[in-house]
Amino acid sequence: MLDKLITIQQENATRDAMGGQTAVYEDLFETWCKIVPMRGAKLLQYQQIRDSYPYMITMRKNLDNAITSKNRIKYTKDDEDLILDIHSIVEVEERGFWLEIVAFRN
């Protein structure tokens, strides 16, 4: 069941007042998805990659906007914005209508 609304964000570099570059994230699109915190063996496996909490996100593929690991996910849970860094994206089936995304809490 796709019951969570997330925002896919894209990084854009801008110049700050000192002339350096600053990363600014802009909303790319919103979509409904399923978010499941990883548990058990999968949790242990992914925590070896990064010392942060991993999530499995299942969503429909957006044909208008491709998602890459350079994007990030903003998810509001209990009035708190969680930022999730995308680790990997896999097309679930042959026709590619569904994506499974592994993302870590920022």
C-alpha cells in the first residue's frame, strides 16, 4: 500500500556571499510510496555500509523524472522532516513500473 507522501529533491549548486559554492536542494516532484525501516539481517548488512538507519522505499517509477543516487528524499513523519540519502535504486520487475530504493537517514 502506497500510503506515504515523499518529495524527491535535486541538488543545485549556488554561490554564497563569499563566492564559494553552497548546495541547495529543490523539490523535483512528490509521489506516494511505501516506506519500511529495515530490520534483522538486512539492517545489519546495510549498517556495515553506513552507520545510519536504512529504509526500503517502494514506489511507482516516474516516467517524467528519472531518480538517481544524486537525488534525496524528504519525508515528513510526525511533523518532522526526515532527509533520506539514496543509496541504490532497483527496478523491481521486467517492465520497470516499480522501483525499490534503499535510503539512509541523513
